[in-house]
Amino acid sequence: MNKNSFFIIILFSLFITGCASNKVPINSGSVDWQMADIMPTDAASYSGKSKVIVRAPDVSQFNRIRQVDLGKIFKETISDKIGESGATIVERNIPAKYREELELHVMKGGTQYTGPEIADYLVDIKVSQASEKDQYVSASSGTSAKCHITAYIKAVAKVYKLPELAVTSIIKIEGDRSGFTAARSRNCQYTYDIQKELFRTAVSRATSDVEDELKNAFAPIAYVSDIKIEDGNYFFKLSSGTDSGFQANAEAAIFTLKRSTNAISSRTQLEEYLVTEVEISDLISSNYAWFLIDDKDAALQIHIGDYAKAKHKTSIWKTMLRKAGNAIQDFIPVSKQ
């Protein structure tokens, strides 16, 4: 046997061994395993896609832009972005009574919601800034006088997991939109339609800036439902698969919920913790998926009843193109868009 043949055999053996170690032992029996502190309900363990309520923010304090209907713009824009993650916006199908009870419970600082199971998450939006700045630009050779206008918005979206009302994400939303229009006077008076367009685009840009955070907060969920062990490898089964947006060889994050008691107020609340990040294996179907952990200490951190979220990451090229488009848009007269 020559030297090259020897190395080929070694490499082939390693390849076969590697493939065998990653193959899920589906015919092996399941093992007893530690359970999560907070177990999902039967309905939640098979739902896959997150059901979300988005609460329109109160913007009544911003008198100057009252006609813009900024609360509706925020709610619709954020709802559309969340929907792109595969989540379902459900409040349209929920009786107003239940939705109002839940929103009031959150506003009053409640912890455990004991009403009907109407959603998996509630998004509460607080707007801290919605302002405008305009500047008169005098006419010069070849150009007429114009008004340069900028709309600024700043808000926070707080995400609550139901029914525990654990805060799982706090997402800062901040952006602006500039443009210009023909000046009728030095006072820079402009129409309601222009004002609305500026704020609508500012909210859209700000929401796109946190696209990954929003989509990951409501990414498809699958619960750890089974485990098999073979040759020192730990194979975990998830309760959902491709129907919920999971893909083979794609990344996912594993989370667990823990109870925590505030030492000052003595109030108990639930908190979401990241356990680890994994890669979904090739063994995946419409209603299940498997992932492998080859480290015992890491595997022991995962519980039956913990949950996985698919991970979303916007490409750098998409981000660069969007930023370039925004810059170009700011130099186009608002009235011509």
C-alpha cells in the first residue's frame, strides 16, 4: 500500500465515522431527562408559529402631529415586520373584551395573566419622541426657495411572553426622514400629506433598522420534546419543523424560562434565558426537527420543555442597499414621491 492510498483510507474512515456520529438513532429508546421549570401547555407545544398582539401606542401628547395617526402607523408597520418572521398577528380574530383586559393588565404592571389563551406574545410600544424640524433655504442661481423638513421618532417596543408576562425583549426604535418641498413662505408651511409621509417613512426606516431583533423575537418556536443518546452524542427532538420555518443546517437558539423573585417587592416574574445556539440537522420534517449536542456539559443545560427559535440575520448587502436608498430618497422633493 502506498502512502497516498493510506491517507485516502484514513480520510474515508473519518468521513464514515463522522456521518455515523451525526445520524439520529431514531430506533433507540428515549431516555429520562430533566424537565424545564416552566413547561408549555399542550396547545403551545404544537403551535409552532408565534401568535402576537401588537398594541397601538398612545401618542395623544404629540399635539402637533395629531392628524398623522402616528399610533396606527407604528402598529401597522411593526405588525408587518413581525409577520415577515412567520408569526401571526392575531388580535383581529380576538374579541375586543379579551384584548382590552390583557392590555389593561399589562398597563397596571400585572405579572401572571389568567385569562383565555389568546396569544403567545404582546408587544407594548411607548413613543418618547415625535417631532419635526424645518429650515427655509433661500433661492439661489438656478434653484427656487425651498423648505428642508425632517421628522424624528423615538420609541421602545417591550415584548411580553404570555401568559407569564415575562419581558423577553426590549427593542429601541429610532429614526428620521428628511425631505424638501417648495417654499411658499419663510414659515415653511406644508401640507398634512407631506407631514404624514415623512413620519410614515421615519417609522418604516426605524423598524427596518431593528429588523433582525423584531424577527428573532417572534421567530418560529419549537419545544424540546424528546432526547436520545448514542456514543456520547445527545440528540434532541423539537416539536415543530419546516411548517414553522425551521430549515436543515440553519441556526437556532435554545431558551429556557426561570422564575425570579424581586427582593424588594417580593413579586415573582418569569425571565427568558439563552441556553445555547445549535444547528438543525438534516433529519427534519414538517412537524419535527432534530439537533445534536456532542458535549455532555452543554447537553445537561437543556431541558425537556425548553424551546428553540429560528435565527434571522439580514445580509450586509441588503442593509447597505437600504441605507443608500434612504440617502437618495432624502434628496427627492417629498411632493414628487
